[in-house]
Amino acid sequence: MKYFYLKIGKVVVKAELANTAVKKVKGLMLRKKLKDNHGMLFDFGRMRPGIWMFGMRFPIDIIWINSAMHVVGINKNAKHWKFWKVYEPKEKARYALEVNSGFVDRNDVRMWTEVKILKSSKETKKRYCIHKKLHRKTIHKRRVHRKINK
């Protein structure tokens, strides 16, 4: 599992990343509870974001975040087992963060609050480090190739 530590206002949340189709559909479905200051971050990319509450065992707060990492919408106390209800943001959003119900009020999360990514799990860090190394190698090869051709 991939985890990110997000800072929303003054509080830090450990968020599990749901970036594949299967993880997005399953979400927090059938989990009995969610620890305090834990959540699930959905990356919708270019898809139209929406959260369906089917299979949920507890109410949650949904925090909608845009690509500039600001809160653009909040759904407080989304009811569980509402299979006919789909929660959507009013503004354009790329991410949705699901947290325990009451989180928004307890931590004074408001519209346009900045969200920062503090750090990620080892697995995620490893993947991004490999990507950076490959990127550096290709840049180095281009520079060497340019010098030879001059």
C-alpha cells in the first residue's frame, strides 16, 4: 500500500493512495473503522470525481482538493449505506480525501485551505527515486551527445 502524509492546515493526515480503478471502486468499502488522522486519497486525474457510499459502515467527511492542492469543496458527515447518493464537488477537483466524520469541524478545515504533501511511504519514494535517476541519466546522455557532435 502507498501512503502519503498530508498537512491540511495544522493537522497531518496519513492517507492511503487509491490510484487504480480497483482501489477507487473498493475505497473504504466494508472497513469497520478508520483511525484518527487517517484517510484515503483518491486521485481522479482527468476523470469526473464522485464518491459513492455503498458498502460503507461509518459516516465520513469528504474533502475535495484541486490540482493546485487547495481545498475546493467539503461534504461533512456523508451518510453510510446511501447507495443511491453520489457525492460530487461543486468546483473542479482532482483529488478527494475521505476522513472520519467530524474531522473537518475538529480541525477547522475550510475552503481554500492549502494541502501539502509532507512525505510518502518507502515504496512510493523508491519508485519516484528510480524515475529521477533514469531522468538524470537521459539528460546526461543528451549533454554528452551534444558535446561529441560539436
